[in-house]
Amino acid sequence: MKRETMDYKDYYKILGVPNGATAKEIKSAYRRLARKHHPDMNPGNRDAEARFKEISEAYDVLSDPEKRRRYEQLGANWAKYQSAGAPSWGSWNGGGVHVDVGGSGAGGFGGFSEFFRTFFGERGGWSPGGQGGFEEIFESHRSADLEQEVELTLQEVMRGTTRTLSGGSSRRVEVKIPPGVRDGSRVRVQGEGRSARGRSGDLFLRVKVLRDASFVRQGNDLTTTVKVRLTAAVLGGETEVTTLDGQRVSMKIPAGTPTGRVFRLRGHGLPSLESRTERGDLLARVEVAIPSRLSRREKELFEELRKLES
């Protein structure tokens, strides 16, 4: 047996949150960092693996109210504990009690640091099993959450929609998806994930917006192509633009409008997810329609026009 020298670990700093962070802030920081440094995302990267273990260890302590309370007491008295030989919580009484920790490296006790094992036990309350401490910690927290992909048309993004899905309790859950939701965003349904370790996870819907044959999304703006008669493009006129929600909007065409000119129809785009009263714009790109068939009279007129041009 040998006595390990331990350094105090600042779990708040590891997760990048302030000391007074809420449980929600701690969970959000953990998820973001865990995704970034997870070994599955960084195969063969030992630095990422070590960072992931550290992140998981910090979250295990700060997400548990009792462990967090003990840890904060420890932080305030760390110098005393260190000089006393880093006592365990079960045996410390303010005197010079030493704790000897056997083994070395991250292989023992599932990869927790000596600091963690000394003050929170070998696994800090986690049951044995899994494939290494870092994997086990990550899986135990995320296993309660469910994530499903949901496909939406642009029309559904425009007006909002609902989906009926199976939650972790095997019951049907109707989920409302708000207007203006973006591709790749996640809609959270609290408490509808799996039950794991005495808690219910959440259900997340990851949005995939399908391509539309007539409209292209750019933020909250939409772009569409509008065919304009040759005479209207040359002489000026009006044309109708059909919006995503089926409205017919009149659009003036100035004389001499070329193919590719874009007109902005304000307020006819997608609703803003942040503000229900705001909407994006519809950008109408002109495509001048060249007639493929001409009557005899039309052909005569074009011939006359050609003579005038020459």
C-alpha cells in the first residue's frame, strides 16, 4: 500500500460553470462537454478520454445535492484536509487521520481520480458493470433520455404541428412543435424518457426539415422562383406570387426586368421561433418565360422587332 498525493479538483472550473450554478446550468454544461470529448467522438485520443473522465466525475458530484454539499464543505477546508493526509468522509473528525489508497492510474475503480475515490467512495454510489468508469458514468446519465428524429415539411414549420410518439413509459405522447422551428433543433418533452436510477429522463425530438419543391429556407426568409411573361418583363406589368401558406400576392414588375432580379415581399416568410408576432420575408426571384411556341402573328411581330433592332 502506498499513500497517494492528491490535488484538489475544482469541479466547477472543469464544467465551466460558476460556483452558484443551477442544476440546469450544470446539466447543460455537462452534456455539451460530454458530447465534445466522448471517446466515441475521439477514437484513440487519450487526452479526450482523460478529459471526458474528468467531466463525468465533476458532473457526478455537482448533480447530486448531497455530494455537492460535501464537496463544497471540503473546498472550504481543503488545506486542512491535505495537511492531515486527506481523510475520508466516513472517518474524518478534524484530526490527523490518514487514508491510504491502493492501486494506481485510471484503471482502478472505473477511472475515477484518487481525489474522488477518497471522498466519495470507489464508485461514488454507481453500481458495478459497464465498460470502464467514464463510459459507465456517461451512460448512466444519458440512458434515461430518449431522442427521436421527426421530419417536418416547410408547411408544418410555417403553422406548427403535433406528433404522437411513444414515450419511455410506453404510453402515447402528443408533442406540440412550435411554428418556426429550425432544422437540427431539438424539442424537449420533460419526463417522457426512460426511468433509470430513480429518475425519469426526457424525450427529445430532433427536427429534420424536408426539402420543398418550390421554396428554399434561409433563416426565417423563404426564396422562390416566379415565372414572368416576356412582355411583362419588357414592358412592365404585374404577376401573382403564391406564398407558402397558399396566399396569392400581387407583385409589380417594372419595365426592363431581367431574369434573376429578386423582389422582397415583406412578412410572407416563416414565423420567428423567438417572437410569434414577427415573420421573415419571401424573396421572389424572377425567371423570364421565353415562349417555346409562337402563333403566326406572334412570329411576324418578333420578326418586325428584329428588323427594328438591326
